[in-house]
Amino acid sequence: MLSETAAGFGELHYPLFLELLERHKPHGFVTLEAVDEERMAEAARFVREGRAAARTR
């Protein structure tokens, strides 16, 4: 069964996803969906830091 969750809290392999995003669509957007207000800052930081790390690989 699939369920939505905030970035960094699910099973998606984000390091690989963000590396591929940077390689193939470096100006692509990542949206934060299914994120409640108390996790928004943490999810946004997770994505920002993950994209920055992917750019250095």
C-alpha cells in the first residue's frame, strides 16, 4: 500500500533521486506535498541539503 509522507520520511531513495534530478534536470523543481506545517521546515531543509550534496557528486 502506498501512502504520502513528507520528503525524507518515506522509502524513496532520495540520494539517488536527487543525483538523477541534478544530472538530467538540474533546474527542475521539487514540490513539498503531503507535508504538515510542523514538518515543513525539516522537509524543505532535507531537500535543499540533498540537492546541494547531489551537485557535488
